[in-house]
Amino acid sequence: MANDLLSAQRTVFMSSLTSTEKLVLLAVLAHWSRDASQPFPGIDRIAKWTSLTGRAVTRILHALEAKGAIGIIREPGRSNRYDLSKVFSGALNPCPTVTPDTGAPLTIEQGTPDIGSGPPLTQGHPNGSSEGIQRRDPVGERARALAADAAPTQLALVGSAPPPVKAARRKATKKTKPTKTWRRVPGEWTPNDEHRALALKEGRDFERELRKFRNHEFSKGRTDADATFSNWLMSDFGGPPRKAYGRPAPQQSDADAVAAVLARAATTHGAAAE
């Protein structure tokens, strides 16, 4: 039985069937025995053994029947039985074989080899005899040389750094954190000596202006407290009246005020006398 089964399996392997047809036929053949010469595995079982779908198994079984590899015996209400007599008798069509032609003598042609007519022959033996002849394949050697030249380039491209232009572009597009703004001066901020000198120059009460500045809430957000307080001291927030260009008006002394009143009175009296 073992020898018959091995011979049948060898017949399947050496047949001209397709790979899936051989697979399904071997699955059916695995259910054969001397007591059950016509195995009857179900479609689902063959599909499970071959990892194919039931629809594919059915199609392949019909193809095997059409080629005459097996016979399908159909009985209503029962599983199909398969006749494997051709498999065991070796009647399957074998695969076509190619027999090399060794009758023609091997010759060597001198001169320029013709690449289009096949690989040329070269003498590889040092004494010039026909022993040790090797076949050269210039096209294959050229392709291998090109592949060897391209391999380091591909490796360099994979491990190389990006071009400097792209790196600079990524650096330029890097987002910066927005500066924190405030509308009321931060509590940790303190004025400096330049602010005191500016208040003295502008004729402002430094402590009074500082308290007003800390209590004031601006309508727009600010970022530089030092510059904002400097502008505050030079502005008209509660300060003395100013002339153009934001400079304070000159303060008159008492003597100047008396002289100005007498001058206006003399002008008025002279005009009345005339």
C-alpha cells in the first residue's frame, strides 16, 4: 500500500497539472486506502486541508475531471466519490522535459564576440588548450558592475543628512513663543534712577506719578514696563499744562506777573488818552 501510494504521489508531482490542481489531487489522494479505493472527502474537508475556498475546490475538481485526471461519481444524497485509477496506473500526462543537445562539438571562435548571439567563449586554461573553457556573460557582468556602483550611492542617500537649504527652511519656520502682555503693570516691576531723573526734569511728583501708574489699567496690552513708565512721565496724565511738542509751559515768577499786569494797564491808559 505504501509503495502504491508513493508511486501515485510521484505521478501527480511529475504530471503537467497546475500547482493548485496538484494540491487538490494530493488532498484527495491522502484519503485513499485499499479498503476505500474510491475516497469520498467532502468539499469543506478538502478546502481545510488545502487552505482554499470551497468554491475554488469545486472549480478545480471540475477541471481535473475535464482533463481526465480523476473520475467523479455523483450519488444523490451522498458525498461524491473519486476514481483515482489513472493516478495509480501512471496515465497522467507528464511534464514536458528538455533534453540538452550534447552531440554538437564545442568550438571556440576567435575575434570580437557577438553579444547578441549569446555569451562568447574564452580559454581559461593557462596552456591554451580547450580544457577549462569558461563561458563569459558580458551583459551580466556589466549589469553587476552597475549595481555595485549604485549600491554605495543608495546607502549614502539613506544615511545622509538633509540638504542645508531644507534645514535652513525648517529653522526659519520655527515658531517663537509670543511675548506675554499686560494691561496693568506687573507687581514685581520697580522703577529705576532714570525714571527719577526724568520725573525731576519734567517737573513731576515721582511718588504720585508712580502710584497713578500702578493703579492705571491700559486699554491695550503692553510688554515693556520701563518704556511705558517713561512715556507716562512725559505725557499729560495729571501734569501741568503743556505747550506744543509735549514740553511743559514756563512757570512765571511773582515779579514777572506784576510787571505783565502794569504793562497791560499802561497800554490800556494810553489808548484811552488818545
